[in-house]
Amino acid sequence: MTEIRFDGRVVLVTGAGRGLGAAYARAFAARGASVVVHDAGVEPDGTGGDPQVAEVVAREIGGLACTENLETESGCRRTIDAALEGFGRIDVVVQNAGLLVWEELEQADRSWERLGRVNVDAPFHLTRLAFRPMREQGYGRFVFTTSGRAMAMERTRAGLAAYAVGKMAHFALMIVTAAEGGPHGILANAIAPAARTRMLTRPVEPGELEPEQVAPGVLFLASERCTFSGRVLEAAGGEFDVARWTSGPEVDFGRDPVAPEALAERWAELEGIGSAV
């Protein structure tokens, strides 16, 4: 197999001081990339801030540390500018930064604004600000981060309303970026990871769900070898699969408005699981 390399490429990884982001940053650097290690060093709920979190990883891999708070558009702009000023271009943006606060729906308004700024606003601003230099150079790769917890009722958990909205914002932004970026050599895909990080609440055995087991998927999606857009790659513990959404078969009820009872009677057929009983 031809080795996937990033020599001459500039990669921005947000939330790269710990966990998955740090694993991504190290993997990119090991394959020749110039890496902007972004991390504001905040606590899991977004409070505080420690610049050493990003600086330690940047020193380790010979990258550039960026400690901007992504809760503001200006912070996002300074983050993209750091890559352009430090390395002269930006080729890959890995949207890994995020916050998780467990609050059930009736209380979720308490964390909504902060989670919205980090999980929705920040990826939006980072994407649009990086899009122009990528378009001008005729090349770019975006890797967003979504979650199986947001994509299916049977996989979610109570208390994840604000978090799930953010993860689906990544998905929607990925889809639109893929559509707009294609003519300019810009591809966009998403990773849906499960790994042993600060966000994981259940205990795991040593060697289980390691961030390094997810990193290969991100590197592939960010590479020149990736030639498609609009996909979600699920990754956990060395296992990978591609998430797909499909529509059931069309059922023609005629041009006259249909009665809701007709939909109820033929619901199984609409879902593609056979005739209703």
C-alpha cells in the first residue's frame, strides 16, 4: 500500500491538547504534516483555561500551539489566522473541539448557550473562514465530528439534548460544505468516534476504546487518498463502519390530499418493512 503522507500540508486540529485531538495531532505530525494544535485548555463544562494543554502537545510534535477560545467569531478568526500566518496555508481542518454537559431537556437551557457557541457556532465560523484560502489554493479537507448518540433514538441517552444538537450541526455543516466545496477541490466528511476520553462516563478496560484506534480514520478522511464527500465514518476500538441514511419506498396515494388514516394504515409500507397488518 502507498503510504498516506501529509508532507507540505498544514493541518488544524481543534481540541488537540487531550484525548482524541491529541492522538490526531500526533498522527498527522508523524506523517509529515505541519500541525496547528488548538486547545483552550478548558474544563469539560467549558470553564477555566490552561494554555499549557496545547503548548505541551505542540512542543512534543514540533507544531504550533493555539489557545484561542472558540466561543467567539473573533477567536475562530484568530485560530485560522494562526495557521495562515504560521505556515502560509491551511489544507485540513479537523473539527474536534466540543463540550458535553449532561442535562435533561427541562434543565438543558442552563448549558445551551455555551454548548451552542462551542458545538455549533465555532465549527460554522471555522469552516467559512478556512473555506476561502482552501478555495483559492484549489484544495482542502474538512473532517467534522458527529456522534451515534445524536443519530438514532436507540443509541442516545437522556441528558444529551444540547450535545446532540451540536453533533448534528456538525453533520449538517459537513453536508453543505461537501456540496459547496466539490467544485473547488474541497472535500468534507465526518467521524463519529467512541473513545476513552474525558467525555466517556462508563469504565473501560485498558486498551479498549483508545483514541489512537480512531486516528487512522481521521487521517484517511483528511488525506488526498480520500476522493469522496458527505460520508460519516463510525470508529471505535479498531472497528469502523460507514453510517447510511436511506428512504423507504415511495407510495403513491394519488394527487388528491390523502387522509391521515391512509398513512396510518400503510405506515409499515412507507417504512419499507412490508404491508401493514
